[in-house]
Amino acid sequence: EYDTPIGTNIVPIGYPVEGIDILILDEEGNPCQINDPGEIFLKSRYLTPGYWNKPEQTKKDVSYDPEEDGMRVLRTYDKGYLRDEQCIVHTGRLDTMVKLRGYRIDLGEIDNILLGNKEVKEAICSVKKNKQGIEHIVAFVTGNSKHKMDPDFIRAKAAKVLPDYMVPSYVVELDELPKNSSGKTDRKSLPEPDWMILEGTGEKVSPSDEREEKLVNIFEKALNVRPIGVTDNFLKLGADSLRLFVALNDVEKQFGKKLILEEVMGNPTIQNLTEILNKN
């Protein structure tokens, strides 16, 4: 009988059952120390000899322990760690890890944050490329019928607890999320977003004066997006904090006036920034 205190929102998945060992290994295949995260492997005489009709996958994920006859080791692609009392904590999946703009991001972590909203029934994130080839995190969600869905509000709540590089650029509501043959949500089968609707990339509003034209040139260069209309929301065009700092530095050089990041985040169009510069 086990005694496992739960002092946080993370609920452990429990202990190994009789006849199965749980291995937590690092990237080099070495055992992890207590409370150090790694990948979860299962070791037992009772594991299936392999995947049905999938020899290549079996060769990749199932191996025999050379030191113990008949013992198989299964790679789960799950992440976790052992607590002091040997209880296992599950922390996500390896196949949810992506690299975006130099950052390693666990999409599963973002999924869990979105699921904390009462408006959201299901949530799953994916990295998608827009028409300009810029990668964005897009959250696909289904709504809870008891609460009204507001994608912008959900995104704003996520921004309060996640670093900016992990905040989904867009939240897309679907009637249902795609499922695989085992009934699990299939991240690989998520649809391509309607970028024209999300980014407002319909008819572009051209600059009306020299100041707006200079600002358009600055942001097109910093964001590597062309063309940008003066009413386009450039936060939806891939403008993370690093790109904004580059743009604001050029604004200060060309106009001799300094704009603060918070001011720009609250007025994310060329038209709005022109009004701010005209007042200063």
C-alpha cells in the first residue's frame, strides 16, 4: 500500500505493476536521478513481441535486454520522472516537442494551459506555416457548449502564464478535433488554417503619407512579410518580441522618437503607430 501526497496540480500516474519495471532514461540512455526528467521505458517479460505488421516500428521501439534473457524494453515516447517515493510523474510526450525561432517548445504544455479555460472542451496545438512561410503556433479548440467561445480572450489568458514565444498566434475553433484509429486526437491531421481570415490578408490599405510609408518599410523588413497594409495587425503576422525590438530600434533611428514595447503591443497597426508618433 502506497502513500503518495499530492501537493500540486500535477497528479502522478502511480507505480509500476508487478512484473514490469519502469526506466527513466536521459538522451544518452543513462538512468535519471530522482526528480530529474527523462524518457519513460517499460521493461518486462510480458511485453508484446512487437507491433502487429509493423516490423520497422518494432525494430525501432522494442529491444531485448542483453543481460536478462526474455526481457524486452519498450520505448514509450512519454516523458516523466520518479519522485522520492518512486511514484511516476508524467510530464508529456516527446512527439509534442518542436523548435520555433530558436526555442524548444512543448506543445503539450500549451495544450494543458488552454484546457484550463472553462470555455474549452478540447485543445491541441500545432506549428503551421502561413502563406509567407512564417511558422506560427496555432491552437485548435472545441468549445464547451455551456460557455461562449472567445478566441482572442483565450489567447490573452494564455499570454498571462506563458512566455511570448509559446503563446499561440491564433486560436481556431473547430466543431471537432481529428482522431486517429485508436480514438486519440491526431495532431498530424489538423487542418490548414484559413490564413486570409486569421491574418486579415485580404485587401491591403496603402500608406497615405511618407511617415506611414517609412513605417511600412521598417516592419516589412523586420517581420520579413510583404506587403503589410497600414491597418494590418502585425502581431498576427509573426511579430514576436525580438522582431518588434528590431523594428522599434529602426523607428527610433529614422524618426528620432522612442516607442515602448507595451505601447506598440496595444496599438499593433501602422496606422495606430503613426497617430502615436504624430502626438509625440
